[in-house]
Amino acid sequence: MWSFRRWRRQRILARNPVSPSQWEAICRRLPILDGLDDAEQQRLQERCVLFLHDKRITALPGVDLNGDDRLLLAAQAQLPLLHLPDLDWYQGFHELVLYPDDFVSPQRHRDAAGVEHEYEDARSGESWQYGPVILAWPGVQSSGGWDGYNLVIHELAHKLDMLSGGPNGLPPLHRDMRQSDWALAMQTAFDALNAQLDRDPDAETPIDPYAAEDPAEFFAVASEYFFTAPDLLDQAFPAVYRQLQAFYRQDPLGRLKRLQDSHPDYRDATNG
């Protein structure tokens, strides 16, 4: 049966081909794509093209983008969605704004006594519930390795979180997932991380201590680690890893272990 959506999708893909050499160049810049099979590579490539067609990327003065740069950004944005149903998971925003460096963001915070504090905070990324995703381009460029850091995945995890309302660390779960299991895994890990920092604010935490800020940041940081340092996340918080595995429908740890077993570059190090 003819489908307008399928026809439109194929038309966009046909009009925006990605050459094999261009995709190989992107993969060289993004070690976290290592180990994806041919079908996954093809699906990711197609979703990158569709993402770039649907979203506007605004580069502020000081950021010079070429086609490869745009594809680099899209590949990191689409990796988390690779095995999710072909739905509009990044709905609710239409633009990504790229800054040439970290930027200052005005913040408001109401403390336990009800006093509201206003301050400015230097940031490399920001996601608003009804606004664009803001990224510092150097942070995008330094993302993509197996090192526990990925600015794109972090900020777009916030967008997934916001699909079910305000950012609270609970994205819309699949029907075969239980909210009680999610809440137990995330809250237990969040509390353990905060308890460690309460005992020693300078403690060397198993994941970025920024995850202790609030449940929304915990989900975003955990998502970063899930795709870029899955061994560290699984070792520290295995229940969190299992919940993210069920949500993203992926097993980066299994992929990383296969690379370590079979690829000489991964036998002694996991930084790509």
C-alpha cells in the first residue's frame, strides 16, 4: 500500500545522499560508532539525513560548519534512537544553536526557605522544554569517544526526558517497562552518589558528580555513560545500566566487549 510518509522519506534520502567516503570519515571521528553492524550503520546514516532535514542548525559567528560537521552532529544525536521505533522522539523543538565556546546562562533557584536566587552560570549546553538545544561547538567536537563525555547525547537526553512533562529523569517508558523498576534503580543510584558527595565533596565518584545535581541531570549523565563508558556505568550502577538498556533498546557494553575481544586498538584501552 502506498504511503505518503514512506514516499517523502525516500525522496529526502534520494536528494541528500551520503557518500561512502564521507560516512567513513565520520566514523573515524566517532569511535562510539565502532562495532555497529552494516544494517545499523545504514539505519544510522539514513536517520542522520532525516534529522538534518527536519531540524535547523544555526551556527553563530565563530562557528564554521561544513557538511561533514553537520553529519558529525547528527550521528551523535541519532545514536541513542537507533533501535527505538521510528517515531518523532525529538519532537517539540526545531533548532539546534551552536555557540563558538561556552556561554553564560542566567539561572534562577528557589532554596528550601523559599528564597529565590538569581545568578549566571557558564555552560557548554542547554535544553529548554519549549525551545532549542544550545551546544558549544568545541564540546560537540570533543565528543564521540569512549570516555564518559558526550555533550550532544547529554542535552538530547534532556529532550527525551521532557517528552513526559518537565525534566524529572523519567522519559516515556516502553510498555514492557515498569515505572517502579525505573524509579528504584535511578533513585537508589542517585541517593548513593549524593551520599558519597555528602561524605566527601571532593570524592572521586564513579560517574561525573554533576549527575548528583537532580534526577534530570542524573538521567542525562547516565545516558552519556551508557553510550560512551558503558563499562563504568555497569560497574557502578548495574541496575541503571539495565534500565537504560531496556529504554534505548541497545547494549553498548556488549558491543564494547566484542571490540575489546576482537580489535587490537581496544585490547588495552577503551578511548578509541
